[in-house]
Amino acid sequence: MRALFLIMIFLQIELNCHAQEKISFFAADSLKITADLYFKDYSCPFILLFHQSDASRGEFIEIAPRLLKLNYNCLAVDLRVGEKINYILNETSERAKAINLPQNLIDAKKDIEAAIKYVSKFNKNSVILFGSSFSASLCLITAKENSNVKAVVAFSPGEFFRPEVIVKDLIEGLNKPVFVSSTDLEYEYILQLMSGISEKYKTIYKPKSGKGVHGAKELWKTSESSDECWLELLLFFKKIRN
């Protein structure tokens, strides 16, 4: 009954009620990064939102307003790898291409680090990293390294950077709360990927009401298991707020 009550409240969120502003900041290699700032209050912690490899900050136009209603500020970032989604062009990727900067997947880690630094000007709260597909893996790696990261939400992480970078090895021993979303097909693979993280820190979600969707699209209304995933994510946020 408690779970049903929570999801009924959560589904009453008005998705069009949000404050959104396009902003920019710079990575360590001077690349100008475009992002959408969803700002609620200076006292609220930040969730930093990172897209899939063929997408843009537009991946989160449906997701960020809901997170805002949970009393989080959000920053949806155009990484230097990506194209267009929901009619929103990846401006950071276009700039990187124009000046011939490397656009390997691993290079986007610089943009995640720059986003963490950027939001520190609003408050000193530790941040939550939220990644989708390849950026989910980068979020896990960054969380292991960066003391300003409190927790990670990782939708469909994987070994996207082999042979140079082995994600499983780099995240072994990560001792921060992690929510990992998996499709039915990805589940056994993700269990192996996350095996080096203690059970007390990780929550691994696999949908019961469908096969699931790769990446953060699992939270979109078009996903048949969207409501189920939102409920599990809501419970995770409630746990880490305590």
C-alpha cells in the first residue's frame, strides 16, 4: 500500500511546471559546453544529467521537471559526443567537431568533471550523477574518483571504452549509493559489471512489467515500464536523502 501511495502522488506531478534556462561553461580543455539549467532553490542539491552517445540534453526534457519536483536542481548537459534528440541539437558536440577536438566516448569525462565544478558555484552540496548508456559508465568512474559526488544513477552502463578502459575494474570498491537500471536483456551482463560493488551500496533495477528500454528512455512515458521505474527511483532518492 505504501508503494502504491507513493506512486500515486508522484504521477500527479505537473511536468510543465519547471524553470529552464540554457547556460554554458567550459571544460578543462576550453571547450564551451551547453546545458539546460533547471533551478529550484540554492539550498537544493544538484542532479547532473548526461545523455546517450547519439543524443543531447534533450533526452531529459521529460525527466528533469519531475526531478525538480523532488527538490533537486538539475543540469542537463550536452556532452562532446552526441547528435540530436527531441528536436534538440547537441551544441557541444557541434563545437568540438568544428575545432577538431577528439570525440571519443571517454573524452566526455572532461565534460562531466566540468559540470560538477560549474554547479559548485550555487552551493556546496555534493551532487548526484545521472548517466545514460555510455555516460552512465563515465558517471560511475567519476564517482569513484571525485569526493563531491554523493551518489550515481546509471541507466544501462557497460564496457564502452575497451580495450583502453575497463569499467568493471575502475569502479570496483565504489562505496557510494548507486541505482542501476537494466533491461531484461542487459541484466546478467550488468550484474557482472557491478559485481565489485558491495550489495549495501547498489540497487539494481530490472522491470517486471516489460522488457525495459536501454538508457534513460526507460523513464519516458513511451516506455511500458516507465511508472515502475519511476517508483523504484523515487524510493532510491528517498533512501539517500535520509
